[in-house]
Amino acid sequence: MMNIMNRGQAVHIIQDAVEEIQVLTGGYTAEFGDANAGIIRTELKTGGPQLHFSVDAQTDKFASEGKKFLDTYSYREHIIAATISGPIMKNLRFFLAYENQDVGDDVKRFSHGYNFFYGEGGNLDAPLVDNNPSNPRNNPQSPNFHPDTLSAITYPDGFTPQNWHKRHSVNSTLLYDLGTFKFRLSSIYTYTKSFGTSAPMLHFLNKRQQPYYHNNLLLSGKFTQVLNPKTYYDLTLSYFLDMGERKDDWFDNDWRSWRDSAKIYDKTNGEVVYRGPYDPDYNYLINGFPFQRYGTLQANYSKSKQTYLGAAFDIVSQITRNHELKFGVNARQYTVRQYSINPGVMKEVQAYGGVEDSVPNTVVSEWAGNVFGYDLWGNEISSGFDGPKKPVFAAAYLQDKIEYKDLIINAGVRFDYFDTKQKTLKDPANATIDKVNHIVKPENWKDMDPFMYVTPRLGISFPVSDRTVFYAQYGKFVQTASFNRFYYSSYQYGRQIGGGYFYLTPVGLNVKPIRTTSYEVGFRQQFGQYAAMDIAGFYKNVKGQIQADRIVPEPGAQIQSYNILTNGDFSTTKGFELKFQLRRYNRLMAQINYTYSDAEGTGSGSTSYISAVDRLSQRPTRLNPLDYAQKHRGSIMVDYRWGKDDGGPVLEQLGLNLLYTFNSGHPYTLVTTSGGQAGPYDTGVDYMNDTRSRRALEPINNSTTPWYHRVDLRVDKSFNITDKLQATLYMRVYNLFNIKNVINVYQVTGSAEDDGLLSGVIDPVRTASFINSYGGQDYVKMYKAINLTNGQAYWNYLGRQLWDHPRQIFFGLKLSF
């Protein structure tokens, strides 16, 4: 199941709790909806008639931070899982699984440590003196001239600080089985505490963190009744709750105190001194790099809440010898809230006499994020433009499985109803602004009508020979866009529509679901008793993808031009898949997967050509390779193991599994840039974030990143402690050969090691100016270590990595009864 705000995974399934996983791609039946690319369907285990338990513990904690074991760094990670299942009483069985995961380095990068300092044995030519011009203590003309000096700037080898998470999960089922009547209760609960920053090298002095606390719960009750030998039905009721809140190391969720200088001074015994009642001291600026001071907030306060109530009814009947009908209906009602605010708003409260209600909403809104379901101070509200969003999903389907001798046909039709509860403008080019409250006037808005779609599905298969089966699939599919594209507060709409400024992520207006048409044709060939091969060709056409657009106001309108997100983009993907399977034969099992695909479109993402939109210049109209396209990708898996009473005492129940994964890289466009308004830290990356300062040197996505190769290994040895208790010792290795796979590059150079600044590719005059103004060779040394060797600015600005994960080694023990 997914989170409707970002379409990410909403719940965590414990691996040891999984009974069955179905990966549905391409032509899945009419039973499934709100998905265009594919569906992963997971079934939790059910307790059996006998008591069973298992404990599985694995860890890489064989070295401390920045140290190596077996020439591999530890990322301070462990996973502990336990299960227990069995009967409670006659007809009543249970299954319970628990998992704890603790990760000290959640990013796992190819990072190289450094230690910059001045003095005896040092590697710098001058002291690390703060020269931030905003800080009055750094002004030589000031009577208080006294700039701070750092003793060193350090970063560890092979470990990423301030990026961690701790998770506790419980999955359970309870089955009451009376034969023709069954009731199954399932629950999935997860608690996570985590913190992450994309700038750990700039925040190394600041140990104060604002972790995010996340809880979610999914409850499901399923009634099944067999009406007769040919007919049964399921009735399912479900409830989902997802809550998150960001808290502070020092003041927990009392966000009003997060920037209170007096409370901070007391909390740290005078170690942290703010420059004003609610203003932290200025960041250090040393050799052109901004380093955050201890005690500065790394994140603002936020919280969110999402719930839904759902119901589904499905009935299956073998109405004739040749026809099995399945009919179903389902519905979900969501309630979504989110809130965020900069605690610095408290200085506005101070300015208005210390009374929150005295501060105008227009002032508070400047400190708030995208808020709905709460008022501007974080109290839940139930109505109004900024009330909670309450979308409704509903669907019905009819499916017929037709079997005539060797011919199998799956034919179905699905009806989807999406009421996203969006607001849209009656006349986007002539909206009027309430200049007192800084919002779009209410009379400009209207409710969008619900979306309704009917989509057919068809699958056919029949044998060509006793070892060859031909199949074909066709379907139309509909998927809602991420709701964070169009759920905005009245103040966010007012700011973007009325302000006339450039935003990297514009507000969404009139966003409709995305539609896909899919075709697949293939055959399965059996070779003897142990080998089989599948070959399939596919074609997908996706319409209504989200893209940026620009609204130009009518003459005389109050507003200026502004950008929005709306539907309009499209893409096509075509290719073929090959799969070869060798079932276990003489201890060996193998599988080969290969996919060739050609994905093209006019834009790879919602803001791919936002600079052209913003400047009203020519937008892409030709189909080009998409950013995420990989023409070639595949894997080879080999599993070799000795069975029980096979191979002698050493080799008995010993297994070796190797997985080789590869792909041909992804497209990108070589560009040139003058650097825009970027500074000495971010000139090498800013043009990839704000694309208005760059120009393409070739057709869009004409270049490709290098090929990707990785080998993973698992070795395990099982043995019996008693007749009923079995133990398995194992080692698993990610990226066995520690290959430093390039997954992204700088677009001015096509390299992951050179961002174009020091090499002069971007602007040699600017490069010389930065070197002269920010410490000479000390700036060059720090820039190479921080931005080139470790890719800090790239990660900080784009939220991506230049290289894939390094090697990680786990050792584990599993006990099963």
C-alpha cells in the first residue's frame, strides 16, 4: 500500500513475515487499480497447527566508525527479527513477527575523511578564520572586531555522520477458521525515529539534531464465506493511521522554545549564545564554505497525520465449466493533515507583546510551510479552505476467466472513481488577490469534479506445442498523481500566484490522474524438466504526466505571470524482456534476466523544462530519451548448495549464492553555464538545480553515464542442534568487489570527479576570483576534499549521490524451531 501524498511505501513488511510476494507488471487484471507501472502484492503468514518460532540476528558492527574490518567499513547497522506462530485453541491460530533495525549510517557513501588545520604538522597555509561579512565581529572597522578561529575542520573516513534511523516493526495475523467461514485479522505497525541531513560536512560542528518520529498502523479484518463448492465471497474492512512529528534534542516538541536564546543558554550552560532573543549566531564562512554553528536548528518543526477507512467486497463463482466470474467493489475515505513552521516566528510574538493571537496571520504565514488540517499555530481544524483534505477513492470491477481446452482468456473491466478534493481556479489568468490577507480571494476558487474512468483488461494464453505457451496482454490503467503536487494552503497559493516570483516546485492546478495503455506479447519455452525461458515484447504509452506550465495574465489582471504544475506531458516505453530459469539440478540453480527498453518523452520530470516555461521560450516538442531510461539492464543469479545428508559434515547444507546486476547507465545532457548567482561553494552544482543559467551543448539526453556492475554474495551453513531446532550461520555481502559505480555526473563535464569549477570549464575568471578571495590554495584543498572527492555540494543541492553504495558485510545467525 502507498502513501497518497508521495506515492511511497506506507507500511513496512517484515521479510520473515511474508508468505507470498506477487510482482505484477504490465497486464494485471481488473481487480487491481491506481497503478500504472506495477503492483507488489504481499501476503502475511498465517499460524499453523503446531508451535514454531525463529530468531534472526545480523550485523555489520565489527568495526567502529571510520574503521575497517575485512577491508570494509562498518555502517553501524543491525537487524534483529523474531517470529512465533501456532494454535491458541481449536480453530484459532496466530502469527506474530517483530523486527528491529538500527542504522548508524543510512546513506552509505564512498566518503574519504580529511583533517584540515593550521600550525605544526598542518596542511593549511593560514588559520581557519571566520570571514562571514554578515557577522559584525568580522568587520575590521568595528570596535568589537574579533573573528572566530576554528582549530580544525574534520570528517571521518567511510562513515556519514548525522544520517541514521531506528525502526521497530510488528506484523501479525489471527485466523479463526470454521471451514466454510473464516475471519482473518491482520495488523502492521511500525515506529521509526530518524534524522538525516544532506550537508553533514557543513554541519560537523553542530551536534544538535531534530529527529523525525514516525508511527503507522494498518488494521485489516477479512471475512470469507464459502457459499457452495463453486462460490465464495470476501468482505474486508481496513483502517490506516500514519502520524509523524519532528522533535528537538533539547526541547522535544515544544517548538516555541527551539530558538529561545535564554532557554538555550540555560540548556547548554552558556555554551551556546545566540546573537538575539530568537536569532542564532551567524554561520562560519571559512575559505568560502559555510559551516553551521553548534546549536543552530538543522530543521524546522513539522507534523503530519493521514488516516483512511476502507471497505471491499469480492465474490468469486465458477458459474459454468468454462467461466469463472469475479466481481468486486471497494472504497476508501482519507483524511490528510500537515503542518510545519519555523520556530523563529516567536520573535514576531515577542514584537506583538508576547500574545500569539495578536500576530496577524499574514505575518505568521511567512514563517509557516504548506499547512492544511491545522491552523497556523498547529491546532487541528476541521473545515475551511485550509481544513483537512478528505479524498475518496472507489472502484468496481468484473473479471471473467474463460477456459476452453488449452485456451485461457482473462477478460475484465474496471471502473475507478477518484474524488481528490482539489480546488482549482475558475479563471487562472484573471485571479484576484486579497491584499490584506495575502491570499487568492475565495470567490476565485471552485471544487474540481471527481474523475471517473472505465478501463478494459485482456489476457490470452494458449499452447503452441507441449513445451511452448504463447500469451498476450492488453490493458488501460489509471493512476493518481502524488497529492503533494496539488495540496497547498491558501497562503502558499497566494504567495505563488500573486507574488510573481520563480519557484523550483510550482503549485499544482487542475491535476488529473495519469493514464497508461500497455501491450505485451510473449511466449514461454520449456527445456526438459529443469529449464525454461520467457521472452516478451512490451509497449507502454503514458499520457497526462505532470509538467510545468505558465499562466500569463489577461490585460488588466491583478496578478503577474506564474508557473504551475498540470497534466500534459507524455512518454512511450518499448522493448523486450528475456528470462531464463534453471531449477535446482545437481545442487545448482540459476536465473538470468535481461531487459532492453527504449523510454522516450518530452520531459523526464514535472519540472524538466521549467526554465523554458518561465522564460516563455521554446519547449521540447520532440521525443528524447528520458533521464531514468536504462536501455540495457539485467541480472544473473547462481545458487549452489548441498542438501541434507549430502557432501559430508563440512559441506552438508552449505550454500553459496551469487547475484550479478548490471545496467547501461542513464541519459543526461551536456550543458554549459556561466554559474548564475552561485558562490564559491555551489557554483559547480547550482545550474543543475536552477536550470535558468545553463544552455544545452547537444540534443537532450544525448550522453549516457557509465555502465553499472555489481556482485552480491551470500554464504550460509545450516545444521541441526536438535531434531526440531535448526541453526543457520550466514554472511552476506553487498557490492562484493567494492566497485565505485558512477550513477550520476556533473553535466558540464560528464564526470563524477570534476564539477567544472577548479578545472575552469564553467568560468576560469570566476574560478580565479574565488581562489584569490577565499584563501588561495587553502580554498583549492578544501574544495577538492569536500566537493570533488566527497560530492558534498552535489548531494546538498540535488539530493542525489554521484556513486552507488560501497561494500557492506553482514554476519548473521538464524535459529528456527
